[in-house]
Amino acid sequence: MKDGKKWVVVDTETNTLFPPLYVIEIAAQLMEGWTPVGEPFRIFINHRVKIDPDAKSIHGYDEAFLEKNGINPSKAYEEFRNYARDYPLVAHNLAFDWNRALSGEYERLGIPPIGTRGFCTLMLSRRVIPEVDNHRLDTLKEEFELSSGRSHQALNDVICLVQLISKVIAPRLDRISLETFEMVDKFSKKDTKQCHHIIQTVVAKDTLLKYHIARQGKIIGEYSLTDLSKGIREGHFEITDHYWNKNMGDTWGSLSDIIHTIQLARSFLATEEQIVYLKWLGFSDGHLLSNEQAAEKIKILEVKTKLNQGRNWNIEKLMLHPEIFSEELEDFTHTQVLGKCYQYYIDNAPVSSRHADQNICRHVIDALNLNDPIWWSKGDVSLIFISKLSELYPETCNGKSISIENKLPLGEKQKFEEIIRKFTARASNGDNVAQLELGKSYLKIAKSLKKGELLDAAYRWLNLAAISGLHEAQNLICFELSDFRYGFIPDRVGVRAWAKIIINSEMPSGEFVKSGSGVRYKINPIRSRLRSIISDLEGYMDTQMIKESDLRVLEITQKLSLRKSTE
């Protein structure tokens, strides 16, 4: 940025995440072009309001701290105005800091706005840094090894953001000749895919070069930028190594100087999303493919992998990889899960002293997400939600009462909770035995309580175990989850797919007959299906020994068919 324009990086911390918001800390750093100028600004503000426990757990400030260190709001904003003047304010998630936090303070205090609205570095980073999974400041801090102390304190976050701008964003924008503040502002609002293409086109020239790497004065090899990216990820190179390419004359550079270019080269490789999806499809070497190769491989496997007819990647990916799909997970919990929980509250809420509107329900969802991002997959979603609601907002549940107590005998409840504690972490990390145990436990409790959502949780865990090849999980899905007595099938297509797989697989004759007569009758109790069951079983009898008990099952199936045909 060659125009030397002055602007201010800013961050705020608030007493809560939901209106009305009170700003309790402001930090800022004056910039001139891409260069920080002078010492950063920091001030604490004491509004004498309650600090929400969830907010305190994020930034660490409470009422006692602000009573000791905070100053009067009017004086605080006077000092902030003297620092920021009328310069543009830039923040990571400007919609929060400018729209929700600072603008509300100005309106409450009756003072004119401080500074002008600048660009959002969250939006900018999404366009300039295509190689990361998400663009939260914590993620970028870890990805680029930025150091600023504890996150989610305004001064530390400002220091971290200035480092991100200087180390990563500015060099990339300089490469594409964005020389003024206004040009950067416009780029932050352009189509993301177009921006990625612009950035990658420039870096693509670097990927064609060969880099000579030297360690302690000795050349250890010649590598492409892609090879360097893989090598750094796998620990083959050291930050103290040096590099040279044909465009550098006689000068060698430190490998640490091109880390940002190497990071960008990763965007040409298969993404983390592609790699985990390929693994889910049965291909474990996705990390060796380019982005385009991975996309082609996915298309082929989606056609070939018939097993996926009974699986739902859009849900399973949120359970298996919440850290990779964090943005989609947040959207899922704020739409589908929130809608379901809010409707449950409306349908079951008594007359209480306060109604839980959608903002309150969203706050409850956020509190649950903060503790465990996949809480919604581990039990009866509505009951977990109502329990948290009554904890955070007891006045919304103080009518005749919403039943949130488990009606299980104490011993059985304790045993169930112990299984959940023992196996949940292992199951989330892909342990198929733990997934099976969790599925069986949820299935048992679902039958006792006649709870469809618990049956839903049972299906999710059993499905993961079944995908890994555990026949017991496959059988439980077919025998138990296809039973209409519980009034619920979590995924009828999925259950049918597993039934087909089991019937077509080799298994002892007894299990074959039971699965054929039981599963397919329960899923499709129509004449043509019953006849096909009998045909399957009779064909099986030609080549296998059938026990007397199995013949009895066949006889019952035939009678059911005759009964249907005469109706």
C-alpha cells in the first residue's frame, strides 16, 4: 500500500454476545500504509453491567476487574476519539465491532461516530488466503504461527491482526499491485472465486520455479514450491534452511521469508475438505493429489460407491470433522437444530414469566456449541436444549414445567451416562467399537423412553460403525431401526440400503433368513416384496443347510404373503 494513508486496526470485547451489548474493552493500532505507527491504544470501560458467564469464559473479564480497571464510558470514548480521529476503522469481523458493538455505544451515549467504516479483514482474508479451512483469527494465528498472548482479549487480538496483515496479507496484495487503501477495500468485497483466481495466477508463476535448498552451507536438494509445502508439513525442512532460484541472482534467502508463498501453494493441493471426503469414500491417499485431481477422483468414487446410498455425508462430516467444517456446523446448528429446538419449546412451553424468543434460543445453542460443537449428535436434542435453557433462563421454564428429567431408573441412568462418558471421545475419533457401544446404548434407552431423537442418535453412531464393516451394527440397523413399533425411522433409505447389503452378503443361513423375512417385510410390507423375499430364501435353500427354526421363519413369511394376497 503505497499511498501512505492512515487507518486504524480495532477490536472490542463486550459483556455478552447478544443485545444489548456493552463494550468493556477497546484496543487499536494506528497504521500508515502497511506499517504500524506508535504504541497501540487500549482502554477498559466500566458500564456497571453484568458480565455474561459465557462472555467471561471467552475474554476473562468480570465485574470486579472492570470496577478496578475500567473508566467512565464518556471519558473512554473521548480518549478513543483522540486516538482514532476520523481515520477508517478496520477489524476482523467488522460487522460485529462496528455495527453491533461501537455503533450501539454511540447511540446509547448520544455521541457522533468515531472514525469511518473501513474494510473487514475477515472478508479480505477469505479472498487473499484461500489455503486455510476457515478464516477465524484463531485459525490464522495457528496457521501462520502468530504470537500475541491469549486470544479474545482486544489488545492481543489487535497485535495478532497487525502481524497477520504485515506477514501474510500485505505481501500477497503487493504482488497483485493493490497500492491504495481504496483498492484494498474494493478487493475485500469482490467475488471470492475471482479473487482466488487472481492470487493463484500470480503465485502459479512461483510454483513453476525450482528452489535449491541449503542447510548449514550444503545444498540438500532441488524442489518445486509444492514439494516445499509438503515437506514443511511433514517436517522435512527447517525454518533456518536457505533457498535460491534463478530469479535471485547471487543472493540466497531464508526459507522463513517465503513461508507465506508456500502457504498459498497449498491451495493448489487437495483441500482438507477433499481429503476427508475422499477418505470417507474409501480413498486414503487424497493428500497426494492436486485440487483438480481430487475433484475428479471424487466424481468417480461417488458413481462407483453404491454404499453411499444409505449414508449422509452432509451430516456425518459435521460429526467426524467439526474443526474442518466449523462454518457449516455453525450454520447447521443456527438453522436446522435451532428451528427444531425452538419448535419443541413452542409446542411444550407452559405459561412462564418470560417467553424464550429465537434470540434467547440462539444464545442457548451458542452456549452448547461452545462446550461441545457436536452436542446435537449425542442424545435427545430437545431435552439437552431445554435443560440448558432452564439453566441459563430459568424464568422461561417456571410454569407447570417442561419435563427435562430422565424417567429411567437411577441405576440404569447412571450406567447409560457412564457409557456416554467412556466412549464418546473415542467414537468421535473414529473408533468403530466405541461407535457400536454408543449406538447400542442409545438404542436401548430409546426403546425404554420411546424417544425418536434418541433413536436418531442411535442410528448415527450405528451407521458409522456399520460403514467400517461391523456386521453387528449393520444387523442392528436392519432389525431394530426398521421396526415401526417405535414410530420412527431415522433414515428409511439408509436402513433399506443396509438391508440390501446384508441380504446380498454371505452370512449364516439363520441370519440370512431372519434378515430377509424381517427387514424387507418391515420396510416394504407389500405383496411384490414378500414374493421376492420368498424367492430369495428359496434360492438360498438350494445351496445351504437350513435349520428347522429357519424353516419356521420361512413358513411364517409364506403365510403372510398368502394373507396379503387374499386381502
